[in-house]
Amino acid sequence: MAVKIDRHGQASVLSQYEIELLFSEGLGSARDRALFGFCLYTAARIAEACSMRTEDVYTSTGKVRPYINIRKGSTKGKLSTRTIPVIEDLRSLLSAWQPSAGPTYLFPSRHPNHHWRHITADGAAAIFKKACRQVGIEGASTHSFRRTALTQMSSAGIPLRVIQEVSGHRTLTELQKYLEVSDAQVRGAVASLSLLSYNGLPRFADSDLELPSLPPLRAKEEGKELGYCEHPPASWE
């Protein structure tokens, strides 16, 4: 599969090893881990994550909500609000970031004079690019987290219609473009054909196709039932 190089190509799907490498060595702050963890564990677009409002993530007492709303106005095409359950991995990252979250936006701008704004998608991309360079990952972009999350759901056997509820795609056709098929999955698909194997099935020689001859007594009796004579008259010959 072609990887993304200089903004060309499709963002790669991250492996488990690459995810661990990024979060342990590449992303150096609680903010960065919370930001990209949000993308990974909600399958959100980077622009959606950057514009998250603090009140949609934490309760008035500072606790992480059990469900997070990604508002309609922040989504691509502004189609509808998505509600995503918070799994424990994301809860941990957001809890660590909570003391530094902005009063309005979850991830405020890094510029000291723009604290009332949120971090931009381009700013997040620069952070991620630096992290990838630091740990030696190529072909990935901020969009890799969304692709990785959706591909993981598909590989786990989650129905596409359910994944669509999480991703917010308008059609299943759009969603399927995001899903990567791995070499292992292709090998598994072909290996499944072994269930159609002819090995072990009975094999018939040509002689097996002939009807078995009847025992002499039974043949004699069945001949009588059909009207045959044991010693036909000479006129029949």
C-alpha cells in the first residue's frame, strides 16, 4: 500500500507497536497525548478534536463524562452530533489533562495571546509530524488515528452500520474507503477456502459405478417377479 509522503497518498494505519511508541516516546506532554488519544479512541477527525469544548468532556466537578458529544457544528459537513462512549484508555488521558484544559476549549491555542481560541489542525499536524520524526515513523499523519480506529473496528468484526455511527460518514461507501485490508486478512480469507477441500471425501473407481450383481437365489426370485422363466420355451429363443 502506498504511504503518505509530503501530503500525497493516504495516511497509513498505525500498528500497535507504533501507537505504543508514539504515546511513550513521541508525544511528550499530557496535552499531546490527550489530543491524539482523543482522535484514536473516538475516531474523530483532527479538526473535531481541536475544537472540542471543555464542557462536552468534563462535568462541572471536573470528572470525565461517560459519553462525549462531538457537536454537529464541528463535524465535516455539519451533518449531525455524534455521541461516543469513553473507554478507560481515553478517560485516563483526559483525566491527566483536565487541570490544564481551557475554560472554553479542551485544547486552547498555544499562543499566549490567543488562549481563548483552540489549537488549530495545522498546529496539531506540526506536533504530530515532529513526534513521528522523533520515533522514526513514516507515512503517518493526524488522519492516521481515525483510519486506525475505524480499521480496528472493522477487523474486530463490528458491522459497518455500527462503525458508521461512530465515524459519522454519510454513506457506507465513504466509510469503506477508510478501511485498510491487511495482508494477514487476505491470507486468512484465502485460507478459509480450505473448508472446500475435496481431501478425505470418498473417491469412486470406475468399477464402483457398476451396479452390484444380485446373489443367485435373489436374482432367480426377482426374475420370477418380473415374469421371466427359468427355462424359456424353444420358441422364445
